[in-house]
Amino acid sequence: MSEIKVNALKKYDGSTITIGEGGDTVTITPGIVGTTITSGTVANARLVGSGAITINGSAVSLGGSVSIGETKPTIGSISPTVITNDSTAVTITGTNYVSIPTVDAISTTGAIVAASAVSFKSATVIVATLTLPIDGTYFIRIENNDGNAVRSNTALLTVSDNPVWTTNSGSLGTIAGNFSGTVATVAASGESVTFSETTSVLTNASQANCSLNSSTGVITTSDFGGSSTSATTYNFTLRATDSQGQTADRAFSLTSLYDIANSGRFD
């Protein structure tokens, strides 16, 4: 094996320098300076020494590796998931938020509504104030200041009107004590509305002693007022709930009467 030591090699324009032949090992010390690799690849195992290169602002040791890619925000969940047309603060939880991103609600029809305000809480939580005048379902889109963005895979937000009571609040009538039958009917508009009592008066056997049909809003009794023997006003609150879980409460009252014989309902 021959050994040739050269202090310097100088390449002129248009010339080619070839060192060694196929299968030879060529060592150049202290290294290659002022050269450029214009084609081909270099295996990590061939990159040795204590130096480093910089990729996208990250120092990488020779022979090492780094993941190269954009840091996009993500959307995990929102709360609430159902809102009305009124201005509402929606909390968005995810990752990689940068102060302060923009937030858009994108209707399934394609209409885009920007949040009127965005509050940056952390890299994982932001709060967007949305006013959406048209009922429907909406995708959520978030864009950081560097242009990286994400849109939810599904329409996470539903905009729907609360149930609306069509029965006036207040007294539903005066009913003879111990009356049996239909006492009153309440109603509200909305999608698949159901009814319930939030107090414990109307359906309490020790008080008004009535039953409330959750589907129809009909109030009945088999013995109005139960064991009571004196005129009493029963104050209670009913709740209307639609298929999106939105609610509307209304206060009502029923009064018992015991001094009229053979009577039933009195309005």
C-alpha cells in the first residue's frame, strides 16, 4: 500500500482532482473547508467529529438527526358546544397556540364569521367570543401569527335558539281542593321540547300533589292539594328543554280552594 502526503490541493476552474480508486479509503485532515456537496447523499455514519450543523434553527450534532416540520395548532374540544345567536364566549382547548391567534367559525354552508375577540390563556387554551346570527353547525378554524392553522375535522359548534315559552308566567288557575283530573297544560316552542320541574312543589305529594307529563306539558292530579284542607297557593318553576339541551325556565302558580262545594277548576 502506498502513502502520499500532500500539504495542499488547489483546483483551477475546469479541472478535476481524483484521489484514490474504487474501494480505497481516503482520509483528508483536518477536513474539507470551503467546499459544497452538490449531489448524492452522505450516510450518518460517515459524519464524524464534534461539529454540528444547523437545520431550521436547530443545532444537530454530526451523525445526529432532527425532525423538520411546521408546528401547527390543534383543536381538542370546545365548551359550550351549543350556543344561541347572542354573543357567547367559547373556550377552545388544544395545543400549540401562540398569542394571539385568530379564530373563525365556518358554517357548513361555507359562511365564515370571525370571532369578535380572542383571549389567550395559554398554549393549550384560548377563549373566542362569537356572535353567530344564523342557526346551524359550524367548524372552528384557528390560525397562529406564523400562518400555521387548523380547522376542526367536524362541525363542533351548534347554534340554536333556546326553547320559548308560549304559556304566560304566573297563575295557571284556582283549583278545588281534592279535585281529580286535568289541572292545566303548559307549552313551549322549540325542537323536541320536554318539560320538568326544577322545584319540588307541583309534583310533591305533600304539596300540590300533581303529575307533569314531560312530553305534552299536561298537569294532572288525583287529589289536588293532597291532605291539605285550607286554601293554598303553590309556587313552582318548570323547565323546557330542547333536543340540543338548551333550557328555558318559567315560574307558575296554582291555588287551591275549599269553600265552594262540588267545584273543580276556577280561572
